[in-house]
Amino acid sequence: VQLQASGGGLVQAGGSLRLSCAASGSIFNILVLAWYRQAPGKQRELVATITRYGITNYADSVKGRFTISRDNAKNTGYLQMNSLKPEDTAVYYCVDNLNQYWGQGTQVTVSS
């Protein structure tokens, strides 16, 4: 299954964005769907995960601000990002976390 992230862009601090992750096949086959991000000069960070049945987990840095979800019927995952901060600026990737299949990322830039 190939994954393609979209929905990134430029937003002011405090704003919101919704990222989408379109799967080329059945997303139901992805046991754990994850969102990672990587900012220039920083280590890759696991942002959030969601299991096939909807169990979620978040990095402390985004808890209470980001929400991960998936629509197995539409073969799409999502990352709703609210109260964005400049430190959220990064390229965001959706990933089949167990198999480490990475899709193309989408750039999120948060201005102060």
C-alpha cells in the first residue's frame, strides 16, 4: 500500500490544518498508521499513531492539540492540528508503522 500525505501549508501560530493520508489500497490492512515529522536539523519525531481499531497515542508535544483519525472505508487517515506553534514546522509523513512504509511528506510551516 502506497501512502500520500497532503494538506500542508503555511499558517499563522494558533491556526489549524488538517492533513490527509491517502492509501493506494485498503488502509484497513495497515495495523498501525502513524504520523511522523522532521524539521530541519532535528531528529525525526513520532507525532501520533492509531491502530486499525482506533486506539490512539500521541507525543507529549502535541497532546491536546492534534487528533489522529482514520476512515477505513475511505482508505484515508487524518491528522487534525489545532493551536499550531512555530515549533510544529516540519515535513509531515504518514507511515505504515509496523512495516515502515513511508509516503511522501507534506510541508507544514507555522509563522509566529
